[in-house]
Amino acid sequence: MNKKKICAITGSRAEYGLLFWLLKEIEADSDLELQIIVTGMHLSPEFGLTYKEIEKEFKINKKVEMLLSSDTPLGISKSMGLAQIGFAEAYEDLKPDIVLVLGDRYEIFSAVSTAMIAGIPIAHLHGGELTEGAFDDAMRHGITKMSHLHFTAADVYKNRVIQLGEQPKRVFNFGGMGIENIKRLKLLSKEEFEKSIDFKLGNKNILVTFHPVTLENATASQQFQELLDALDELQETHIIFTKANSDTQGRVINKMIDLYVSRNLHTSISFISMGQLRYLSALQYIDTLLGNSSSGLLEAPSFKIATINIGDRQKGRIKASSVIDCEPNLASIQNAIQKSYSKEFQKTLRNTSNPYGEAMASKKIKEIIKNTDLNDILKKQFYDIQGN
């Protein structure tokens, strides 16, 4: 019997971290053949050449070069075009039975649209979510409409995928992928963590992860400056920055981080990529995750720490009680930081539960992909909720 060839695509450090245990499950199954295509930031020196981390764990079958050194709208559209050419050639060579993707980034959109034209079924993770401040929203819903199997992180997202016209029997909610990493990775002790980043933690510690809000014009530097001004007001606080992705204006933020760290060498440090182990280990020892990253919603609540969620980038996602929403201005960020350290809020953190579930999703997802008959799956019938 021929093994079912599952082709996983990863273009960013965050999404690879979420896919990790699912890739391990597929690799360990003797009835399946895992293929991996890396693209996007993984292949960029500017973003840390993170494909090397993947190579320590898995065989990479193809590398699709597509990132230009420009994060303007023109540059990103050109990158997407290059990606489609590269994916078309990769699929022609690998001949996968199904393509596996997670999330909503533009390189994943290119991979999926190319697979659709090639007549290859698509399994999509983390669909149905909302991030109203980013064009990721349209990308994600577009990927949903091109996909055939859907694995969501919560019931509300499952229902939204069905609302988009997908057949309920093809939509599964097994919880978020980030929780599995927390449960299955052996996280570093405080001493090991400090040694691994060559940085001593302070009395108070904040991890900053901030990405541009792609549907707002030229506000990245202005919003991030407000955040930095709020940090300047803090005392006895050490700051760990993880740098922005290759989104529009991402490089602007990264230059601002470099400048800030150069002026605050004893109290701050930055990373292009911390990797899953160090990043999740950091969440054990920080007080607050500050910024607008999805990890503040998906993973931080499991550590019972405060998340300060700035602006609209994650607007529409379900949130734990540990998340403090604030506006992207100095006064609002300062108030949120003050609240996060208040005795009252610290007390509520003990009872935080992660709304993205506690289940181990990887094994369940692997079994669905393995056992689904892919014959005729490409012929999709729109599920009309009014007619059912």
C-alpha cells in the first residue's frame, strides 16, 4: 500500500512551533510520509535563518525562496508571486496527496492557492478566527474557502468556518496547538533560561512582542514609539524583545528595537527568534507579555500571567480573563501596565483558564488526515446554514 504523502508548509517561526508535535506524529506513523516545504522568513538571514532549527528535527524536502528585502505592499505582492511559482514547481516534484497549513500569513495563502489550482486537497489549522486589524483576516477566510479539512481552536471558530459554507463533517475542534508545546516540552529552569539568553532577569520582567497592524496606514512606528515611551517610565524592570515578522513595516519596528536596546544594554535584550523552548520558558518567569501577538491569547493564559494586548491586531479573538486590552497610546499602555501589577489583578490571575482548551490536538488531527478518503474531496458543496 502506498503511503499517504502529507506535505506540511511553514514560513514563520511561530507557526512552525505550533505545527511541531503534529509533524512528529505524522513522521512517526508508518502509514504516512511527511514532506516539509520551508519558505518565507525561515530562509532569510535577516530573520535568523530559522530553517536550520527545523533541520535539527526533520528532513526538509524543498525550500521555496520568495522573500524580497522589501516589506512594502509592492514588495509583499511580488513575494507572493514568487511564492506561487516556487510552490507550483515543488508540488510538481513532490506530488503530495494533501497539503497541511496553519494560520493566515501571505506565504501560506500563496501555497494554498497554488495547491488548489494543482488539484491537491488542503488541511487547514486555526481557521475561523478574527484579527480585525490585519489583512490576515481576509487571508485566513480565503484559505478556509480553498481548504477541505478544517481544524479549529475553539467552538466559536468551528461555527464560523461552517458559517463560511464548509461542511460540518469536515470541521473539527480539537483546541489550540500552542497548549501542546507547553505540556510536552521540558521547559528550562530559571538558571538555564538566563544562561541560554545570556541575560539576567530583574525584579520585574516584561516580554514585548509587537507586530505592525497591516490595515492601518503608517502607524507602526507611531504605535511602537508609544510602547517604548511607556517602557521608559518603568523602574527595576527588565525587557525582552522578540522582533517583528516580515509584515508591512516590520523592519521599522525592528530598527526601533535595536536603537532602544543599544541605549538600555543592562536592562533590555532582543531576539530575531527565541525558538519555542526559550520563548515558552520565558513565559514562566516574566510578569507580563506586552504587545499584540497571538501568543498573548493562545499560550500566555496557560502560565497565569498578564497579557497586555495593544490595539486592534487581535480584535475579534476570544480572550482569557488574564488579557488586558488597551489603546496604542502612552496613557492607555501605562494604565494597563499599572493594572497588571495591581494586587487585585494579580489575585485574579490564579484562576485564569485558557479558552483554547487543554486537549492534545496533534494525535487527533493526524488520525483524521490519515483516515479521510481523499477521493472526491475536491468537489466541495457549499453548506448553507439557512437551508439546513
